[in-house]
Amino acid sequence: MKKIKIKGMSCQHCVMAVTKALSAIDGIEKVSVDLASAAATYEETKPVALSVIAEAVRKAGYDVVE
């Protein structure tokens, strides 16, 4: 499992938006977003660049903390 920190989430709607954004990326599965820790975990079925993941999270309205 890989883990990223996410900035800007404040409610369950935020969790759902980030989950949907990450799940839509080809090569990402088993996404789990935790509001309390402001983090998302996921598995890669093939390598996915962090920049691709960060862009999807940004498009959903949040930021990846690197």
C-alpha cells in the first residue's frame, strides 16, 4: 500500500471526492481515504507517477502534501 497526505479535506464529502478522483486513475485500486489522518492509501496495479496522482487530487479541489 502506498500512502499520501492530503490537505484541505474537512468532511465526508471531501473523502468521497478524493476517493472517486483516485479510483478513476488507471493503475490505482483499493483506495482508502481517512479524514482524521488526512491521508489516502492505495495499491498500484502498475506504476503511477505521483504527479498524476497529485493532479487528480488537485482537480477534486484538494492538495497532496509532499
